[in-house]
Amino acid sequence: MTAHGHIPDEWLVSYAAGALSDAQALLVATHVDYHPGLKARVAEAEAIGGALLEGVAPKPMKTDAFDDLMARIDMLPDDEEAPAPPSAAERGLDTDIPPVLADYLGRRLDDMNWRLMGPGMRQCRLAKGKDGECLWLLRARGGTVMPMHDHRGTEFTLVLRGSYHVGDQQFTPGLLEIAASDLKDHQPMIDEGEDCICLVITEAPIRIHSLLGRMVQPFIGL
Ligand code: ZN
């Protein structure tokens, strides 16, 4: 069972094993950064994966291992600590999104090259992967009703700012919606208030129901 808005464990295992596409890995790393519990599960998957590769069972951690580690860290001389890299704020990047994504974008969300996508909607294409996979940002004004559509592949939507609803499920910053390829009549509704900005992966172009939407689609390339 997957908790609402969170990545399934199989994905965390693939992520830990380095088996995801670049776009998927960025999305998972960004999603995981919001949830300390998921970070711990990734570390667990990495430990198990490493043990499997070495053909040995993972060693149980000694109960006092953490204290030992802290004691060793305490003994490190201060002057040997590497200087901290400049923070996102010092580099003029957004601080309300995970650093892994802020670094990847290299500029603030407000300064991205937003292009009109439809009424109240803008998009910014980030990368094209194999087999039609596309990584992009969606920016939709509060109160916007997204065009109803079906999918030709899985669609991953990670909220960065604002929020939206699909039926009675709300997606807020850090939550991930996974719309499977067989999900029909998908129509997210942006909640009133600030713009909703999401990091999105579409495995293949969506199929918009309205004629107008289908006419516009070739121009936006999603
Ligand atoms: Zn969809």
C-alpha cells in the first residue's frame, strides 16, 4: 500500500539502485527531501542493495553504534572541517524548494522561461528523456480547472508551491500524485490562492478531451 501522495517502496529501491531515468531520479530525490521518513527508507534500501551485491546479509547496527559515531564526530578537530558550500539563498536560488531541485534549475522558479499553455496555465520544459518522457514545470493560477485528459503513459506530479485537488484528495507541497496510464478523465483543480507550481514527468503526451485542448497541444509539445 502506498500512503496518499508518497512514492511506493519499489520506486525507492529502484532509486537506491540507480535504476531510474535522470528525470525520475530528480523527481524522487526532490520528493524524498520533503519527508525524513522516506530518506530513512532510501538509506535502508541502499544498505540492503549493497549487502545483496556483496552477497552478505546486512549487519544489524549495534545499539551503541550511534553513540560511538557521535563520540568520533565530537573528537574531530574543528579546523579540519570542510568549509560549507554556499547556501541556496547565498546563490540567489529559492529556499522553499529542496536544494537538489534548486541546484538543478539554477535559477528561481519566478525566473524560469514560462510559456503560455492555456487559460491560467504556464509550462516550462526542462528535459526530454527516452521514449517520449518529458520533465517539465507546471504553473497554474489559483482556481484554475485543468483540462480533462486521459494518459498514454504514467504521469508524475510533485507539488512545489500552492495546492490542488483531484476528487477529495488534496496535493500540497511535497506530495506526489502518480496517475497511471489507464487512469481516465483526470482533471486536477487548482486550489484558490497562490499559483500552484509542480514538477511533472509525463511518459507520453496526454490525451486532452476538448477539441480546443487538442488543437493547442502540438504547439506546447506535451
Ligand atoms: Zn493527468
